[in-house]
Amino acid sequence: MDIKDIQNLIKFVSKAEVSEVKYKTKDFEITIKTPLAGSEVAYAQPAVYHTAPQQVAAPVQAAAPAASSAPAEKADAASDDSKYVAIKSPMIGTFYRKPSPDKDVFVNVGDEVSAGKVVCVIEAMKLFNQIESEISGKIVKILVDDATPVEYDQPLFLVDPS
């Protein structure tokens, strides 16, 4: 097996999204391990973050009819968020607010964004993917901390489209 064959095998394994491949002949043996093997735990952890807003939302809606002022304030905050549009993660990966550690953040709360403006970067398998806003408006809230794992379709930013 020559170096080109090995390179092609590595490319194939990375595209196949498997964690480990062993290839063996009578005079040659190679084992290729990808980052997927160690990141299974990291992918399971964001699922907890992804479902947490749903768990919080149900008690808030159930508590809204109560006479107490604290649940009423929470319900008002939830209804305020409903007028905003979320920019969601198109992939699983690690969320970064900056293009590199020595650069400024892409957007802050209060910044105006337009459709096509880069708002963050998500790293997936050592590739940094620029995430662009699909809507125009003002950033109201940043929902994810820098350098944390995110799930597919997880809200990243809230934007006021008005």
C-alpha cells in the first residue's frame, strides 16, 4: 500500500464519520482513529442543554395562571422572547464568537445584523464553519457561551427583526 492509498483511505474514513477503521493484509496493517471516538460524550452533553429550555418552558406556562407575581414576571419574559427570531445552529460542533482568539467578536448584544452577515463560527471536525444570519435585525440575546458545544438546531442568538 503506497502513501496515496493511505491518504485516500484517511479521506474516506473522515467522510464516512466512523470512529475507527482497521485495514490488514498479510504484510501490512493500519488503524485509523478519528476524533469521533472521543467526542461521543461531548455530543451527548449538549442534548441536556438542548432539552433544558423545553423543561423550563412547561412549568412557566403552567404557572402563568397563578396569582403569584414571580411566575407572572417569568411568563412576561417568555412572551417577550416570542417576538424575537432565533438564529439556530445548522450543525453539531463547538460555538465560537470570535474568528480567532486574538480578534474581536463577530456580534454583541445591541448590534445590527443583516442577512448574510457572519455572526459566529462553529468548529466541526477541525473545520471552522462561518454561520451567517438569515434575517436582518438587532441582536437581543446571546444564548450560548463561547467555546461550548452546540447541537443541531440549537438557538444561538435572539434577533429583534423590527
